[in-house]
Amino acid sequence: MTPGLPDSTFLYIIEIIGTFAFAISGIRLAAYKKFDLFGAYVVGLVTAIGGGTLRDVLLDIPVFWMQTWVYLGVTGAALGIVIIFRKLLVSMNKALFIFDTIGLALFVVIGIEKSLSADYPMWVAIVMGVITGSFGGVVRDILINVEPLFFRKDIYATACLAGGLLYWAAFSLKLPPVLTQSICGITIIVLRMLAIHYNWCLPQLNVNSVKAENELTDNN
């Protein structure tokens, strides 16, 4: 394990919490779209494990959820919570944002930590952190047939990147592991909240759709 990193037990706890938060966000959105119970479970599961699965495949390490049934069970527990508190969670416009942001922050930390533990350089760890935090949400949005949040103008992947860069800075300063992780996670949460509150967004790439379509037709 890379010096200064927390032990595997602490990482496991963070991963479980992140799995639950992301599963809630996926199931809640599926409930809003009136999916059946099985469909909602699948959406929640994919949201929770999608990013970590791609990360582990790219890092060439055992896929985390294939080592234990706990992640499937945590998603089932999340489904139960949504069923019990369905009216509350589905009716709350901020519920999805809250759980999605918590899951995002925790999973970025997990992605960075696991990459460093596998002896990859920090720049790779930051990329893996972004993938871990965001890819499950991309698949979730595709499954429910909405434009993926990752590709919109919202501060989403940018927040992950900012958290990762501050993790790098804190790690370089040899700050305590928990403090380093907290700086990363809190940065992501704060940026997402500020972006929503102040309507921050990245510039859009605007192209005249009619002109672009005509150019494509002419080129073909």
C-alpha cells in the first residue's frame, strides 16, 4: 500500500456508504420514471457499481463487487429504503442531488486511493477517480433515457477533477490521509452545491445545427 494511505477497512466503509448513496440516487430516479421494482434495482445497482467496475477493468485488478455479495445487498437495502420512504424521496427535488453528490465525492476518493494502492501515478489516479465517481451516473441516465449529467454544462466532472487536484496537493504536502480524503470529498460537495445555488456552468459548444447538418450532408 502507498505510504500515507488509510487501511483497507476505512476504504471499505467509504465504499459501502458511497454504494448506498449512489444506489439511492439511481433507484429514486427510476421510481420517478415509474420503473418496476426489478428495473429500479438494476438502475440502482448500475449507478452504484458502474464506475468502480470500469475502474477495476482499466487498472487490471479484481472487480470489487465480484469479491462479495455485500454490494448487491446494499443496493437491495437502498431499494427497501426508497420503497418505505417513497413519497418523501420521490417528491423531494433535492433528494437525488444530495445522494448523487455524496456518492460522487466518496467514489472519487475511492478511485484515487485504489489506483495509488495499485502503484499507478497520481495523474492516473485522478482520472480513475473521475471515472469511478461519474461513469455509473452516465449509465444510469442512459438506461432511463435522459441526457447524461456528465455531458451537460453542469459542474459535475469538473468538480471531480478539482477534488482530485486538491487531493494531489494535500498528498504532496504529506497531510494526514483522512484530512487529504476530506479535502477532496468536501471540495466536490461544496463545488456541486455552489454550482446549483449560483447556477454555475461551463461554456457550451454552440454550433448552428442547420449549418452543421448541411455540411455533413455535403461531405457525404
